[in-house]
Amino acid sequence: MKGPLNGIKVLEFAQIAAGPFAGSLFADLGADVVKVERPDGGDGMRTWPPAIQGADGPVESGNFASVNRNKRSITIDVKNPEEMKRFHALVAEADLFIENYRPGVPKRLGLGYEDLRKHNPRLVYCSISGYGQTGPYAGKGAFDVTVQAISGVMSVTGEESGPPVKCGVPIGDFGAGLYGAFTSLAAVMKARETGEGAYIDCSMLGSLLGMAALQTSEFFGTGKAPKRLGSEHPRNAPYQGFNAKDRPFTVAAGNDKLWRDFCTVVGQPDLANDPRFTTQADRARNQRELAAIVQPIFLTKNAEEWIAALDAEGIPCAIVLDYREILSNEQIAHMGLVRDMTLSNGATTKTVGFPINVSGFTFDIERAPPQLGAHNDEVFAEWTRNAKNS
């Protein structure tokens, strides 16, 4: 596999979402990512729906496949000294070790940072957890929804008069995976320069707070906690969702010029000079009154008609699409994001490819999501042979 990260070796002792997603970012860019699993079932996500039946093997999980393509899988019985000895030979060759178990579990299994760095002082070790490895919440159980709740994300998601709502995408898991991968790569670069590895303590809680820079800065600047606003914006308007005659859409007239053009599109040019809406701050402060004026107008036409009129004036806008619609959208087709993926059981499904273009590199799915332990002999032979030849 060739790519910008070709030559980097990763051991991924992780399951479900955050850790495997971090590993998948390395794998998609060409790193050799070896998934380390328990012999008795492996990653729990292997049993998640959708179940995809193939002619050449057992049923496979579409969820598992989405974050485990381009990897290999080995199994390790941590209670078997001989298997652990073989595993340490892999550790000696690795650049990065990723795990996302509850704090303390890897250490009890003999897979903690201090255990592994004895075999490789340049090893970068990334732990992804809910609340971090230390502190009063370190041992507290965590899933995406609970960390979305405690981090403040749910307090600003949903309608103002309604209950807190979690984001439909597991941003706690995937945000931590992104932070973990980015920081791990930085540490690997440093380790290659100095020969000294690093320990990375990546928490879902910290990652979500890091992503909430606008909300935390609002609190620091005002002393007031941001509130749920539905699709509205605390500092801009019209910048929200509206209902057209047939379906909802969004519009973001985010500056004074766009605002004036917006007034023309909705047939209300005099609205631009209304003292309630003269400046951006005025519009944000009085956005409920503004919405009450324009919402009945939007109900007179279908969403596509409004999108065409708004696009003609360069005003950012979009119909609210579901995943069936966006995955068949012409822009997605142009970007080549939806790819065919053949599973190891012979079934063919589709997946979203690596979403960022890098010059000189063409993303491809070089390896099917691995069956449990499928590469035991291959990985041990290959990595240890390379060690002897180096």
C-alpha cells in the first residue's frame, strides 16, 4: 500500500468506534495498521448491523467494515506467555500503539505504556478514553451520548423550548479519533527525529470541548452559558432552517451584502432598511421577528425554487437532505466519495472513501475489512523478517 503514511507501522488494540476510527485514518493514508484482537470474538462491532451475507464466508458487519478497511487482523491471547512474547516482537517494530479501553485495563493485561516501551523506547502510545487517564472521572464509564451530555454539546443542541438532544452523528467518538490520530502522527514524527516515544492521553471530553471553541469563548466573554437555539445562530441572521412549501431548507445570509440580496430574493427590499435588522447584531437580536416575517413567504414556493433564487445571488443555502439523498448527490459523485468495497466474505457493499484529496496520492481500498485473526501468520512473518533484515 502506497500513500503519504507508507512505512508507518501501527498496532491497534481498540474496538467499536473511537480507536478504530483513528486507526482507519492511518490505514487509508497508507500506514500498515494491524488490528490486535481477542481470539474470542474480537472487536464487538463485528456483530453490529447491518449484517451483510456473502458466498465466501460468515456474515460481516457493515458498521465494522466502515472503520476497519485497509487493515490486517491478528489475535493475541494475553494470558499466553508465548503469544505475548511473539507480540512483543511486533511492538519492537511498531511506530504507534492505539488503544481505547477503560483506563487501567491495558495495564492489567500487560499492555500498558510502561510495559510496551520496554520493548521499543520510540513507541508512541495513544490512549483514547471518555474522561482521560487521571482525575476523579478517569474510571467512570463513557459512551458517546454520555460524553455529549457532560461536555455541554447536548445543552446547545435542539430547540430552545425542547429537551436536550444528542447530535445524530457520534461526534464524541469520532472527534476523539480525529484528535488522537492527529496528535499521534505529530508524536511519531518527533519520535523518528529523537528516538524517544511519547504517551498520548486523548479524552472524548477534552476533544468535544476543543471542538466547542465558539461556545466556550462565548461563555468566557459573557459569563453566560450558551443555550439551545435549534438551527438559529447566536450572532447572525437569517442563518437557520426554514420550511418551504414541500420541505425544509437552510439559508445563511451571513453579512450585510448577503442580507440586502436576501431581502430582494424574498420580495421585501424595504426590509433591508428596517431599523430592527440594519446591522448583523440587530438581526441576531431580533431574529425571531425576522423569521416570523419571512417564514410565511417561504411557504409559497418549493425548496428547489428558493434554492435556485438564492444560489443565483450567491447566498449560501441548502436543502436538508437525508443520507439516501446526499450519498446519491451529484457533488458527491463528482468528488468520487462513494466507493465499492468487497468484503472478505465476497459480498460487495458501498462505503464513503477517505474524504480529503491529497496531491500525488489516490485513495483506494487495498484491503478488505479483515476477518478475525486472518493475518496472524502473515504479519508475524513479515514484521519480524523485516526486523532481521534491517
